[in-house]
Amino acid sequence: MTILLSFIKRYAASFAVYFVIGGLSSLVEWTAFYAAFSFADLHYIPASACGFAVATYVNYLLSSRIGFRKGKLSGRSELALIYLVSGLGFVINVAFMAGMVELLGLPVMLGKVGGTGVAFIWNFAARQFIVFDKTPRWEMGQGAGDGEAAGGSPTKPA
């Protein structure tokens, strides 16, 4: 239990920052999805792919500049890996949405929002532990703009 609490404390601030990044990215995704679904009259799965493509790029820009420490990969490799791991998030999202729409008969947009919520946890974990440096960029007790993370290690922008 102590290990779990330590883990939560270590990554809580990074999770909170990613919550904002993910929220902004979700708004971009939902807007692109809605436009493709409603105005371009695409089926909800191709419309989801449109939203995914745009929002994943926005998410990468915000994640690499604000959310996470730079890892060992080049920017191009990071972006490719973001799309790869986010592809699994996309599958989770679409599967959840299809279940809500096809099995439960719920509105498409409700399924889309629910699917985004389910995929969010995977997307945070993939970025924190696979794509970027595993050391959190943000930690509890870090002062805003003081350049020091909890424990006295310097915080370097990516």
C-alpha cells in the first residue's frame, strides 16, 4: 500500500497537468469529430479517425512542451511513437463508442465522450512511461516557475 501511495504522490501533479492537456485535446477531437460526422456526413468511425489525427498532433505539441520531460528519442521518433501508442487509445475509444451506440442505442456523441474518458488513462500512461522520460516533469511541492522539482532536482524544459 505504501508503494501505491508513493507512486500516486509522485505522478499526481503530472497527471493533473495531463488532465488539462487531455481536456484541451479532447475538445479538439470532439470538434473535428462532430464536423466530420455532422457536416461531412461521415460514419462515426471514419469521423473518429479524423478527430484522432488532429487531436493527437495537438496533444503531442502540448505534451512535449508542457506535460512531460524530453526522452531519448528524436522529435520525429517521439511523434511517430505518439501516433502508435495513441492508436491503441483510438481502438479503445472506438470500441467503447461502438458498444454504446450499437449495443445500447445511445447517441453517438455520448459514446464518443465516454470512449475518450476510457482511453484517457491509457494515453497518460503511454506518454509518461513509454514515449517521454519516466521521471515526472511536475511533482507535488514544486513551486510554479521555481525550476526545482520536489527533492531538489532541476526541472529542465523539453
